[in-house]
Amino acid sequence: MPPAGRPRTFDRDAALTRAMHVFWEKGFEGTTMADLVKTIGVKAPSVYAAFGNKDAIFKEAVALYNGLVAEGPLKELKASTIYEAVKNSLHKNVEFFTNPATPSSCLVMSAAINCAPENKGHVDDLRQNRAYYKDAFRQRFELAIKDGQLLDGADAKSLAEYFTTFVQGMAIRAKDGSTKSDLMTSCGFALSGLVPLLRDAEK
Amino acid sequence: MPPAGRPRTFDRDAALTRAMHVFWEKGFEGTTMADLVKTIGVKAPSVYAAFGNKDAIFKEAVALYNGLVAEGPLKELKASTIYEAVKNSLHKNVEFFTNPATPSSCLVMSAAINCAPENKGHVDDLRQNRAYYKDAFRQRFELAIKDGQLLDGADAKSLAEYFTTFVQGMAIRAKDGSTKSDLMTSCGFALSGLVPLLRDAEK
DNA sequence: GAATTTATGTAATCTTTGTTATATTATTTT
DNA sequence: AAAATAATATAACAAAGATTACATAAATTC
């Protein structure tokens, strides 16, 4: 039995996906409510009724995006050898950043880098997301150290910092027009930083 | 002999530097004319009389910033060995991104990543600047290849793409709070990607 | 079928932001 | 000293953007 009252004339989930894509492409401040209203295809009051305000739509869009990241690049870190885990995760990021079915680059990287003071909350939220991503790397390296896959000098925190730097750089490069092929080649260079620390010649 | 008319009550160069710092910290759209007017210390019409409009101030600020980059990271690329050139340039970037006397990170990287359509021009301009930076890397690698400092497989374009990726990543990391020490350590990893291509064990 | 509930569209409101008209002040030139 | 030049402050203007009041429409519940 559907809920009482006039039924919504649009698909809320589909609308959120479209909104996410707009934020992904234009950023939080670069996106206007008029943009969102237009992309959803109904008038402003319906959008407000369904989602709240612009801040709330953005938060939901970020949550949706985070789910995609969790199912993609983060999941790849689960591979059994550390080299494969990092390589697969990097490559998945490349696919993510250059997927022609979505805007290029990364919403978390590019939607709120610099904002007016009133939007500092979103800047901080996305920074937090990036910290979470770096921490996933750190945990994976710590596991590898515990498993004896890395040499004694290896430091999980430094490695996580380095690969996070590289991935975040790739996000910008993708925005600047680097191709999937360009980024894949760069991954090879980046992985060179890991090779000297592998205990067995696992690669 | 000073020019006719009432003299300006503020130092135009100092005002531009302050404006650059505001854009550096808050980005183009995150900065309001009220911010600029306040930081310069006179009223709006004086700022407009001295610089034109917001777009023009931003362009001048970017030009000023580019001069700093040319005198810093880009100049370091002139070192005679390729390894020193890249290492010194990376380190100079780190100093640049974490200099406590200026905002963190990089204006070209963070001031206009995502903007509303009416500001697309600035987004494109900064992208162009980043392409210019990458090209400086490429030229330096080509020189190294010509000088026989790199092995035959070395590709200047790929190396430039990789190190540009890394530097751009560092800019974001600096914005996210990574310290000078964090970034310096990452540079060590990044340089690992170059070592296998050095002809003589130059490092 | 009447009452209730919820969504919709039109149109307005309120705030922020970039910009400028006007009158005034400080300096040089004649 | 008068005229010309250019900067300054006050205050207003116009446009854009987020949000909402109001009346209406479509569904369920009683």
C-alpha cells in the first residue's frame, strides 16, 4: 500500500544520482539550486520537499558517492598480496576517474576544495573523507607488515601518505584531461616506490 | 615627479599581494569583493579604480603567483643532473606548499578547480598553467635523454605526467594538513620511480 | 463521498554579491 | 589662484541565488 497523499512524480533515487553527477562536475558552489531543479525535472518546491535544502542534497550525494568508492577502489585493497592490493586499487581509481559514464575525476577531491566561509562544513567533510581513504591505505599496509610481506624499514603511515598523494594527484590530472592510458602508465611509476620494500620478489 | 591628481593612499603592489593571498586561501569563487576590499583597506571604488574588476584582480594575482613559481620550483629544474633537478624541484614545491608565511598549498591548484559556468575562463586559465608546468618537466626530461642521463626506455612525456601527478597530489595533501616532513618523505618514494631509469648510478 | 495527506507549480521574498553614480578631497599643472 | 586630474567614501543599483507562501492537484483514509 503506497503512502497517503499525492505520489511523487519523480524517482527520488534517480534524482539523487543526477544531483550527484552535477555536484561531481561543477562542485558545491559551482552548482546552483536552479541546476539541480533543472536536472531533476520538477520545480524547486518539490526538490525541497524531497531532500531539504542544498546542503542536505549535497550530503546525500556525498554519501551515495562514498558507497561507490567503497565498492570500487577500497574493495580492491582486499587482495591478498600487498602489491596486488595497491596496484588493483590504483587501477580501479583510474577507471573511476575516467569512466565515460560519469563526470571525470573525483567528487570528494574536487567538489569543495575552496569555499566561502559559510560552506566550510562541506570542505571539512570532504577532507574527512580523504583522511578516511588514507587510513584505509594505512590499515592495509599495516596488515602487510604484520603478514611479513614488507621489509622491516617499511612504514605504513608514510606509504599511505605517499599513495594517497598519488591518487589525489591522479584525480586532478583526470580533471585536466589525462586519459586512462596516461594514468595507468603513471601507476607503474608510482608502484616503483613500493617495490624496494617488498620482502619476497612478489611482483 | 608624481602623476597629476590625488595620489593613491595605498600601495598597489602590496594590495595585489594581499589579494593573491586571499585568492590562494579561499579560491576565486570563495573570495568576495568585500573580502578583497577589506584586505586592501580602502573602499570598493578605489579597488575598482586601481585594478578593474574581480576577474582582472584574479588574473593579476595569478600572474604574480606564476612569477613566484618560476623563481622557485621551475628554476630548480635547471640543475645539471636529472635526479638532482627533479629532487630539488619537488623539494622546492614542498617548501612552497608549506611555507608558513603564505597560505598552504598552491593557488593554481586550488583556486578554481570547479566553478560556475560564468567563471569557466579562470578554470581554463589555471588548467593551462598546470599544463605549462607539466611541459617544463617534459622539456627537462627530454634534455636528460639527449644528454644520455636516462636509459633508452625512458619517455619524457610519461615521466612528466607522473611527476606532475605527484606534485599536484602534494598540493592537495598540503591543503589537507600534511606537514613539510610528510611531503618530504613522500618525495623519496616518488623519486623511486625515476631511479630505475638512471643510466649511471647518479644518485 | 468527505476529510486528510502529500506533492506540485507560480510567484514572491530575502540576502548576497559585483559594480557604479555622485559628490568630495588631494594633488599637479597652468 | 584657478583649472585639470585622479583618488576617495557614501550610498545606491541590478542580478543571481537560496528559499518559501500560497493555492491547487492527486492520492489514501475514514
